[in-house]
Amino acid sequence: MSGILNSSIGRKFAMALSALFLMFFLLQHFAINILSVFSANAFNEVSHFMGTFWAIQYILQPVLIFGVIFHFVMGFVLEIKNNKARQINYAKNNGAANSSWMSRNMIWSGLAILAFIVLHFIDFWIPEINTKYIVGDMSGLHNGEYRYFHELVEKFHSPLRVGAYIIAFVFLALHLLHGFNSAFQSVGANNKYTKGLKTFSKIFAIGIPLGFIFIALFHHLTGH
């Protein structure tokens, strides 16, 4: 593994795999959260299953956390190395003419997303871990009813928090618009399906963040 990460191609390939893994998780996360708009009961049931099923808690959740940490650490490593390479290229060429704004600012959109993940952990993950493993309550209940929907809606009461979520998802869309195509290129998906993949990547990169923004605004404006 260390040998692969010591090469430029190996680092990009590993970065791409972690990105594709996180995109899959993002889609799954959205599929669960959108249930809160249509059915509180369905959202509660699925959230309770995800929060108590042993394979998700003790296998998939640690893998996800490792994937997030790995992706951001590798992103910083690649950014440092790319900056060194750019110094020579930019002295000869206009960097803005040879790359998109999104590709040149992935580190900043990544930092904005990282800040959002910290906020998201403070809002949901840390209280969940405290409730289940420190308090010792695995029931998922609050006053006799599942607490997941209640906690979700409560977080979106604050316009400042909703605004932070919206800004974060705008940065996520910008990050994905470049990152999705870059990930497919790094794993060698340049073939007859490239045009279709680019179309799908744009739909995903814009549609999923918009969906999360819709969920936040819906609960903020309706209060339920």
C-alpha cells in the first residue's frame, strides 16, 4: 500500500477510489434523508435500522470515517505536490487558461466541506454516539416515539445553521463538478461511455446538493 501511495499515479488512483466511495455514501445518505420530507415514520424506521444494525455500526461506519479522513489527507498531499508542479507551469503559461476555476480551487471547496462535516458531526453524530454508547440508550426513543425525526427538524430551526448548510452544499456541488470526472479519469474510465459519465456526473454533482438544500429549507420553513 505504501508503495502505491509513493507514486503520483498511485496517489491519484487511491484518491479517486476514496472519492467514488464517498459519493456512493452521499447518495445513500440523501436517499435516507429525503424520506423525512415524505414520511416521518419511514425516516425513523430506516434511521433506527441504520443506527443499530451491527454490521453498519461496527464495520461500515469505521470504514466510512477512515474513508473521509483518507480522502482529505490525500487531497492535501496532492495539493501540496501539485502546487510545486504548478509554480513552473504558471511561470510559462496562464494557469487560468489551462484549467477550470473548480480544478484550481478544489482545496478551498474541500476545506469548506470539511468544516461542514465537523458541524454535521457536532449536530448529529456525536450526540448519537453519546446517546447510544455513553448513556446506553439503544432504543432510539424519545417520550415513547422515535427521536430521529424530532432531532432532525430541531436542528433546522436556526436560520444560521440552515444558511451554513446551504453554503456548504454549494461548495460541495462545485467540488463534485470537477471531482466526479477527475475520479473516473484516474481509474481509467475514458472510453465510449465518457460522454454519458460526464452527463451523469453533472446531474449528480448538482442534483444531490440541491436535494440536501431542499431538505434543510423544507424543514426550516414548515417546522416539521
